[in-house]
Amino acid sequence: EKAHEWGFGVLRNFYPVKHTALDVVEQYQYAEKNKWIAKHDEANYKNRWLQFKGDFVGETKTVVDHVQELYGARMTHIYANWISDGHTYGKHKDTMDVIILQTWGKMGYGCESPYGEKAHGACTLKPGDAIYIRAGVWHTPFIMSQRMSLSFSW
């Protein structure tokens, strides 16, 4: 409730993920084979891939199924980069509440509270950590390593 009021909140050790690079590759290959990759940037464009539709496999499926069941999330998207300092959507706001779970690698987020700049915040997420971001709150993701993040929404 407090995170919703402030517009965002970090959830340390939100879910005990076990992802390895092989789990990420398995999900990538499964999504690519089934033509579920929404964006697949070339090597000269920071090696990013996104999955907005389709199903999940292996360890990723285990996590998605459990989190969706626990929290009633309707949608799950994957945001991933094969290199550090990769491309993101930059500063943006979403039309729905999201919980972004870090499954592999590290991500940073800067969030702008609706209460003004004195309430803005930044965090670094490691695997298992998550951030809740309320609909309409400006936030900026920063890729700090190879990574895969799961974004749950309602």
C-alpha cells in the first residue's frame, strides 16, 4: 500500500529465482522457434530481445506460473539483453501497475514520485529482487549487466 501511494517500491528477495544463462537461452530459443519474439535487435544495436506474447518454458515457466497464481497477474513480458549497457525503452510510464522481477543479471531503475523530486528514488535489482511501479509513474531502466527481467501486470 505504501509503495502504491508513493508510486513505486523496491521488494527485496521478492521471489527465489534460480535462473542461469542456460535458462535464459532456453527461453529465448523457445520463443524464437514459436515466433513470439516481439523485438530482436542486432548485435550492433545492443543485443536486446523482448517477448510480449506466447508461453514460457523451464525455469522461466515455473516462476511465471507461480507469481501469476500468487498475485493474479494477467500478463507477463520478458525484457532481456545479452550485453551490459544495452538498449531500453528509456524514460517512460506504463498504463498499468507492474511488478518487475529480476531473474538474471542486474538492473537499475530511477523512479519519479508523484510527490515531487524530493521523493524520487533509484535502486539496483539483483536476481530475486523486484520493483513495483504504479501506472502513470515515470521510470527509467538502466541495464547493468546481461539480464532477463519479467514484467507482471494486471
